[in-house]
Amino acid sequence: MWNRELLYVGGFLARIAYQLELDNIRNLWEGASSTASDSGPDPELRAWLCRRSLHALKFFAFHPSTPAADVSNLLEAAFFECQTNQLFPIISSIGIRNAADVRLPDSTFSSFLKNLPVVPEDVLKGTPRMINALQNRGMIKAITFVDVLNELRSRPLNETEMVACLQWWIALNKQGDNPNLAPIRIELLNAAVLMTGTAGGANERILPLSSVKAFINPKNIMGAAIPVDGPLPDHVIPLSVTKTFPPESLVSCLPWTELSIVDWLKHLITPAVATAGVEYDLTRSAPWAERVLVVLSRSWPSLSNGMKDHIAVLLKDKTCIPTSADLKIPEQAYFANVNIFHDLPIVTLPSGSPVKGSIEKVLQSLGVRKHVDLQVVFDR
């Protein structure tokens, strides 16, 4: 006949032995981390420590006992419950952690949750009995939305990580079984931050997702025409992040809209762009002015009459038409067929391209003249 008290003592002793072994592994891991240049031990030492931890987990996994099943049950209960604070150390992807802070691995999150401690795959497959026991006792859980928020608030994501994060979010929306996605989306956008360029470099850019309002759709004519190497509004997320997503998914799952030609043009004529340098100031750079006109010509057939009129109003007073006499406002420029006076500012593109087709229609809509007013003739 087995003795209940002795079984409890056996469980306590097993826990003490396990705790000592995991403490030794923790010290080795942290000692290697403090001297290494990266965030943890070198791969060889890491693998050895994981194998050592796996051995301990296997050794203290409790199997059914016969003929009395209560023997193993009591030993296991004492093993897990001998500490009132319920701290249970276990190996994770970032070292020894309390089981309550470790999550079960999930490939959906592995590409962008890099700091979250998860159970290594070898441990998960190598000791399913111990992992199941921890799950059944609520001591180890799956990744939650709170885990996602905690990591997003702790560091910015690079472009690859942000793509993975958006893939998870869009897939979650498509499941359609969560009625609370609207408030969750607000939390996600407020927490997520995108970092482009090189950290600490001159090209580094930090973009909170809460500030994003638009994206470029390269799958339609207007979006494909917008040059991504030129100035873009600060509220536009980089095309490198969104190009793989269907535009309809971005619109339905996030509070974003497609960047229109009109909004792009409004940004180009802002003082901020003009003061940033001559290169992208269409009132001072003839090559850039030509490029803008080419963009408009490509998308012109797809624009509504209202959008065309809006563009004409935006550029009416801008010296954005390259001519033989420098840049002019549209109504001061003339097509080449107007040759009544030799010194008229004739539309002349810096590239030498002929003014015909769509670009001719754009120029005409902007107000470029096809004839000389009689008053100009009388004045001459």
C-alpha cells in the first residue's frame, strides 16, 4: 500500500531537482549572453542547452502508473503545486523563463514576434506529455493579441516584419468570426510602428501605423503612374510593404484609401516639397515638371472630368510648363504650331519628346494656348 505523504515528498524532491537543473541552465545561458556580441549564446551552445533542458523535461514527465493510477497523479500534483506562486521554469526561444510568460509556437506570428519567448520546436515535439500537462494546468498558453500589442509597443518593425503583421491581421479579418475587430484595430494601429531604411542612418524613417491614411495601388493605371522615388505624402505607407496585398483587402481591413493623382499633385505643390530642394520642385525643375506631366498624361484617360478640372485649377498659377523661355504658367505657354512670333514661349520638353497624344491633351486642358490672342497681336 502506497503512502500519500511519501508521494507528496517524492513530488517535492523531483521539483527541487528539476528547479536546480533549470537554474544551472539559466546561469549558463545568461553567462554566455553577457559575453556574446548578440542577444544570446552562440548557436552551438544554445542547441546544447536546449537539449539539456529537453532531457530534464522528459525525465520529470509523469507517466500513468499501474496498478494504482493515483501514484503518478499525486506525484505530478506535488511536482507542479509545491510552490504557491506557481513559478515553473522552462526553456524558451530566449532562454529560461517562467512558463506563464512562454507561448506555444505559431508560424503565423514567428515572422514578426521576435522577442516573445516561445517553446522551441524540438522541445514541443520531444516532450509532448510535459507540454500537455502544462497546458492542462493553464501554465503555458497560445499566443494572444495582448502578446502582439506588447511586442509592437516595444519596438518598430522593419518592412518584412510589417508585411507579416499585416498578413496576420488581414487573415484574421477574413475569418469573420470576431465581432470586436473595430476596437482591436485601433489598438493595433496605435501600437504598430514601421521603420524603413537603415537604423540610425540618414535614410531611416519611422512611420506610426496610426498616421497612415493611404497606399499606392500599382494594379491600376493611376497608381502605377505615380513615381515612388519622388516626394510622397507622409501619410502614405511605402509600396514595398503593400504591393503584395490585394487593394480591396487593404481598404476593407484597414482605414486606408488609394492615393489618387489629385492628392499626389496636391502634395507636390505644397511649400514643404518646394523648400526641400529644386530637384522635385515642378515650378523650378523642368525635368521634374516634364515627369509630372507624363504621369498626368498616362492617367488622364482614366480620370473623371471633375478630377481633370481640379488638376487644372491646382496648376493654373504654377510655372510648371517647360518652354523655350524657361518654365511658364499654362496660359503663358504655346504649342509649337503657334509661330506668328519667334520669341513666344513654345512648349519644349527637356527630354526632346514630341508634344502629341495624351500629353498634348493634358497641356490643352491645363490652358496651354493653340493660338495667339488678337490683343497680343495688336500689342506687338
